[in-house]
Amino acid sequence: MSVTSGRRADSGEALLRRMAARRRRDNVVVVILAVLAVFGGGHAIIDAFSDPPPGPSDNSTISLIGRSQLAESFARDFVVTYLSAAAGQQDRIQEFVGSAQQATLPTTGRQVSDPSVVYVSRELSSGGVDVWGVTVSVRLSRRVGAAVDDSRQCYQVSVAMVEGRMRALALPAAVEPPRHGPELALNYGATCAADTPLAQVAAGFLQALLTGSGDIARYTTPASDISALRPAPFTSAETSVINADDSSCGANGSTARVLASVNPKIDGAGSPTLAYPLTMVREAGQWQVKSVDSIPALHLPLTAGSNPAGGGTGASTTTTPAKGPASAAQVPQATQN
């Protein structure tokens, strides 16, 4: 009997503890709901127990891009038509903007060419109506003495779109063109002499890439999948400056980021300088190009400011003087002629 009574007492105490714990949890929930109701209203309570809204789908993204392109095309045509219109051609303007917008047109319209959209943004979207702000750049030709000035000017247009139908909200406004931003510091701290391993391989690679002369496989890794340009755009290519993040310019290390500047020519005639960001690796003692990179190597953390002359890096890095060859660059044997 004593054993049975002890078990019943223990069972009753455990039950009381569970009930007390449940009341404490219920009290906490009530407090949380009260706080949400005070600060966020009923929506806050519903949102607290609902799943987050789904992100944009592929279809919605594609649709948004399509509407953006429609607004760009409309604004581009409007700016060209408006600036080239002359007095008596008000009907051309009313194809884009309502008659309430009074426009005074010159006796002779301007010569407009090369329209280009430089910026577009959706400023408002409500109830199936989108309002876009579009900035269009055009060339406006005018004669200044004996010369012709065809400098670019920018105009901003507000475009309302309802179910794919568009209308300008106002006449175009001349605006300032996009400003030039500060330079980002590049991560090339050394300028390499022409007889250093990195410079030798980069020069041979660019010669094969741009002119088709030589075997480009001698300068690239087997997995790079880089081939010479066809047809060859140039007849010669002289490498001018090699900047690298390797202070030894290939005498040491196994990986290097290189920025190679080259002066190509077509049948002896000069062409503008080109720059190639390269990633190079050394395998079995041989430097080779692993990839032609889409962007140069940037100093991290990103630093905005003017790059110092010579090294091509930001102020937080140090330019190393040109290095002589510690050892000659080894290039694999040609596999084709």
C-alpha cells in the first residue's frame, strides 16, 4: 500500500508540474500576441504565423524585363521624333504625348542620330499601371562655323504603361549625362620587364591569340579551352606593359594575375591599345594562361580613387620596380605550325 500511495503521489506531482508549465507557455503566447496587436495590428499577428511571401518567379522577371524594353523603345522614338520635328508637325508629337502638353517647335528640326537608352527605372507600379523613367542619349548635329558639332545630349522621359499601351506623361527634359565614377584600385603591384617569365608567356599568348601566328596551345593550359581568334583581327601585336600581382614576375609562386597591354596593328597600320586580364599558373615549371578574365584583378576590400601611375594599383598597394628574369620562361613545344 505504501508503495502504491507513493506512486500515486509522484504521478500527481508530475501532473501539476506539467499543468504549471503549460500555463506559463500560454501566458507567454498571450503576451506576444498582445504586443503584436498593439504595434502592428491584426496583420502583424497573421504574418507571425504565415509563411514569407514567395520571391519573384522566372515568368514575372521576364515580364518585367519585357515591359522595361517596351518603355525604352517608346522613349527612344519619342525623343528622336520630338527633337527632329519642326513647326507645323504637332501631329507627330501627339503620337507620344497628350494635346494638353503644349510644345513650341522650331522652324527647322534638329538632325538627330544614334539614340541610346542610358538609364531606365520603374518609378511607380499600381493597379496594372507602370510608370517608367527613361534617359535617352542622342547625337545632335549643329554647325559651328566651318565645323560640325555632333556631341551627345541626354533627355529624360516619363512613360506610363497600361496593359502594354504607352503614353508620355510630359515633354522630354534635357538632363545631365551620367557622371564618370572614380577608379577602382587594381591589384597589380609589379610592372614586369619584357624578359621576365610572366611577360614572355603573356606576349607569346597574345601574339597567337590576336594574329593567329604560332601555336596558342604552347601558352595555355589543356583545360583552358582558349583558341586563337578566327579570322585573325590583326597582323601583328606588340606587348607594351605587363602588370602583375606577383612581385617576382614569375620567378616564384604558382599562380599569378596579369594585366597585359598590347598594341596591335593591321598591315602595319596602328590600332588602339588593348588590355587583357589573365590568370596564369605554373605547372611542371612552365607558366601558362589558365583563363582570359572578364574583369581585372581588384584590390580587396574595394577601394575607389585614382590609380597611381606605373603599377596600376590603388594607394593601399605598393608598386614594385621592374624585375629582371630570375630564370627564363619555359614554354611547351609547339604542337602545330
